[in-house]
Amino acid sequence: MNRAWKGLLKSGIIFLTLSLFVYMFYHIDFLEFQRTPNPPFKNTRGSSDPGSNRNSCTFRPLSPEEIDEENTLLDSIAWPNTPSVPPPVSLNDTTNAARSNFVILPRPGGGSWLVGDQLEVMIKMFDFKGRPKNHGGDFLLVRLHNRTLEAGVAGQVVDHLNGTYSAVFLLPWEGKSQVEVTLVHPSEAIPFLQRFAGEKPNGVDFYSTFQSGSLNEITMCSVCLPPTQQPQCNYTDLNTGELWFCYKPQNLSCDARIKHFHVKQKLPKAKEDVLFENGVTMNIGIPASGPAHVTVFPKMKGQLATDSNKDIPGPAGYYYKGLWSSLSGSTVKRFNSASAISQCLKDKVVHMYGDSTVRQWLEFLSSELSDLKVYNLYNLKKPGPYVALDYAKNIFVTFRCHGLPLRMGYLPVTELHYIANELDAVTGGKNTVVVFGVWAHFNTFPIKYYIRRLMSIRKAVVRLLARAPDTRIIIRTANLKQSSTPYSVLFSDWPSLQRDKILRTMFKGMDVYFVDAWEMTVAHYLKHDIHPPRPIIKNMIDVVLSYICP
Ligand SMILES: *[C@@H]1O[C@H](CO)[C@@H](O)[C@H](O)[C@H]1NC(C)=O
Ligand SMILES: *[C@@H]1O[C@H](CO)[C@@H](O)[C@H](O)[C@H]1NC(C)=O
Ligand SMILES: *[C@@H]1O[C@H](CO)[C@@H](O)[C@H](O)[C@H]1NC(C)=O
Ligand SMILES: *[C@@H]1O[C@H](CO)[C@@H](O)[C@H](O)[C@H]1NC(C)=O
Ligand SMILES: *[C@@H]1O[C@H](CO)[C@@H](O)[C@H](O)[C@H]1NC(C)=O
């Protein structure tokens, strides 16, 4: 490169950095809610350069055992029928929910449906030209519910890979209920979601500010930084091995990094957008051909439920009269008053780590318990950290965000703590409760990054349980968040589903307790929201407190 070009490039970078800084200065408060009208770096859709940016992601190296586990995990979430080359986008061949249908199969052995039976529904898919589909891979959600009874249960979907699906439901309550089948994404949309997650640009960019004296600079950061002429700063965490990089500022050292923030980009229109139209190709109900309801009768003495398919896992629980009951062994008790809640939490230390969906639990406790004084240490509403204390009852609760990657405001890098490091500082014991939830902020990153994060957290959980086996460890799973915002991996439930499966598999069989936020949002009648509404949070808190005070 000749000198003149270098000079031009340099002033270009300086100009970009300065305009970004000025932009940030005026818009910083809105970053969480607004997309930038002018992305500071040129943004293209991944489709023009398939997979090219994925190569710039750096992953922590794994041991041979970890590689085996990773391969097993990746196999377990392999999605059927998603060719590696994206299919041509044509609605003609795409699953059309409106032309598809489902039928409730008759009860095996005849007679009326009884409480405890397993109900089976056959779903047949058709495309926009009305032809039956002959391959699987559609993402479906199914539930059985009755709005008046505030009753609901999630069903399990089996993909027969030939354009038909079975949905299986347990019938936990008596009365009349509706079967509801929703196409979340047609199979044709999945390859775009797969390619989109982890590619740069993926709709969200991360930055750091660097400062020393009167010098300020902003550079882009990630684990997926496209290589450029600019050197990079390496922020690898030595204990966990977690990676993070920023482009090195021109005039400041890597040590001068002080703040972290993100910018959501407005994505340009693309031809695949037709696959992501709410109510047309995405998040749309499939009609019944025939009745969509069943009437369930109480089981009389001597009557047997239908044989249930043992290969299909039952639901985690169900709602009845708005209250969640567990079907996986543990009884959910109701903590309906401040005194019931604080009685359970008396003499307890509760450490919460995660994203805003975990913070909602602290917010719920704080709204219910007037004696719980909550301190937001640096006045950073979203990331915290928060400390809450009921001095008389000896209740101590903390909340801390899960560290990078984090789509949260403008926070000091000193507050970016990885959960594994925090857990290594917890003494634990029978009065200690650890709660964590990690998923949403990983949806724009490759799944391998998420697997490594869970591996490091799991190692810390194993260490904690080894030194203090009585510690209660509670894991919050992902939830549905269906949004009316068009095409973005940020608003799709599919990446959450994939990460949720990984989370459950990786902690299976350990001495940990799950709050099944996924089913608790599938089964509920309220609209899906990344931050589930209060009636769902109330039920989650009942589950949490039932684990702490069985
Ligand atoms: C879709 O179907 C229409 C009508 O049959 C046809 O004109 C069009 O060429 C088809 N498009 C593709 C991409 O196959
Ligand atoms: C699809 O596969 C299922 C399960 O093997 C079978 O019951 C069904 O008849 C098949 N449907 C079609 C249309 O081939
Ligand atoms: C819900 O249950 C009530 C009371 O049993 C019943 O009257 C109503 O028809 C049911 N609604 C649906 C949609 O099944
Ligand atoms: C980053 O730092 C870690 C720890 O010092 C080191 O192992 C790793 O090789 C470095 N990565 C790069 C890309 O420089
Ligand atoms: C770095 O310092 C040089 C020389 O003082 C200055 O011209 C340039 O604007 C600085 N770069 C940035 C990004 O602040």
C-alpha cells in the first residue's frame, strides 16, 4: 500500500471513529431500544458471502474428551433436512401453515378421553402451491389449553421426516380443551437462521471505549472479529479460557479499555425476508381438519389410561387455574404472601447470575418483599450488580449479569465477570442458593461459543458441589420470545431452542434443579415475550422457592 493510500485510509478510520464517538455521545441512552440509522461499519447480509465471516471466530481449544462431547452435542441438535447450500428462496416450495392441517387421532381402544391419557395429533404439511411436503424440518410448537380454565400444557412434536409430524400430549385435567399447532418457522427458513448466527455482521456489533487522560477511542470487539490490518487486543480470561478481542486503539494501549456497549444494526432488505413474515410464513397457526378440541373425563376406579409412548418425554408440568404444577417429581408449593416468601428465604444467601430474564426474579422478590432493601451498586439498571438485604430475616440476595457477550447499555469492563469465576468465589453450603440463566445473549454467536461457556460454568458447578454438596443450584432455561419484529436471528425462537437443548443435555444428571421456562411460556396463554409477564414470573418463583424449601 502506498503512503497516500495509507494516509487516506487512516483519516477514514479516524473520521469513522470520531463520528461514531459523537453519535454515541448523543444516543447512548437509547442504544438498547433503537437501531442505529447509520451503522458505523458497512453492513451486508451474509447471503452474499456465505460463511465467510464465520471463519473469523476464534474458539477456545478443547481437550479430546471435550471435542467428543461437542460432537455429540452438535449431532443432538442437527436439524433435519437443512442442506448446507441455502435453497433458492421461493414461497412455492415453502411450508404454508394455512394450507396444512392437523387431526386428533381417536383414542386407542375407544371410549372417552380420560385424565392421564396420551393424546396424539397427526399434522400434515403442504406448501404454498398446495402440494404435500415430503421432507421434515419445520419448527412447530404445540399446546393443549383452555383459556377459561387458565389451563395449558405443552405437547411434544415428533418429525417423521416425510412432511408429517405427530404431536403428543398428556391430558392432565378434565373438561374441554383446544389443541393449538403453530408453525414457528418453515424448514426452508432454518438454513438462513443457521448461517446468520455467528456470521459477522449478524445484526449486533460490540464495542469498547478506551480512555487515558484526555484521549478517547472506540473500537469494535467480539470473538468473531474479521481480520484487518489493525492489531487486536486479547482479553482472554486466564481462569476460564473464555475469549474476547477488540481491535487495538491507535493511540492507546489495550489496558485503557474502560467500557463495553453494543449497537444493533438495521439490516438491509433481502430476498429471504419472505420466509420471515409474521402471520404468513412465521408464527402462524395451523388449522384443524375436523374438531380441534377434546373433552376429557375424570378417571374412574379401575379405568386405565391409554398406553403412553415411553420414547416421548412427558411434559415438565402444566397450568391449571393459572397455577403451574410440576410433572417431573417435585411438588410446586404456593408462596402467596410476603411472609411465606421471606420465611422460605430466611437465613439464605441467594446468588443470581445471568441476563435480564434472571434479573426479573430479583425484581419480583423486591416488589413482593418490602423489607428486602435493594441496592443497585453503580446505578446500572440492566447489568447491575444488585445486592438485596433483609437484615431482620437475614436474607441476602445478589444479582450479577453473566459477562460477555452482553447486549446491555454502556457498562464498565470491570463489571464483566464470567459466571464460572463468580462461582469459584462462592463458599456454598446448605443456606446458599445459586441461580443462573444464560442463553439469549448467545443467540447471535456460533453455538460452539455457547458450548464452551457452559463447559466452563459446569466445571465451576462441579467444583462448588464438591466443596459444598448442600448448595442448591437452580438453572433457568430459555423461554419463547416471539416478536413482531421482522427477520432477525435476535427475534427468532429457533436459536433459543437449539441453545436450550444444549443447556439441558450438558447439565443432565447433575445435582442441579431446572426451572423449565421454555414449557412455562409454551403452555401459558399470555403472549410470548423475551421478558415473560408477571403471572409467569410468579409461577417461576413458586418453582424456585419450592426447590429451596421443599
Ligand atoms: C412459483 O409458481 C408460480 C406459479 O405457478 C410460477 O410462475 C413461478 O415461476 C414459480 N416460482 C419458482 C421460483 O419456482
Ligand atoms: C410418514 O411417516 C410416518 C411414520 O413413519 C407414517 O406413519 C406416515 O404414514 C408417513 N406419511 C407419508 C405421507 O408418507
Ligand atoms: C373451557 O372450559 C370451560 C369449562 O369447562 C368450557 O365451558 C369451555 O367450553 C372450554 N373452552 C374451550 C375453548 O375448550
Ligand atoms: C490470547 O491470550 C491467550 C492467553 O494468554 C493465549 O493463550 C492465546 O493464544 C491468545 N490468542 C491470540 C489470538 O493471540
Ligand atoms: C492518534 O494520534 C494522532 C497523533 O496525535 C492523531 O492525529 C490521531 O487523530 C489519533 N487517532 C485517534 C483514533 O484518536
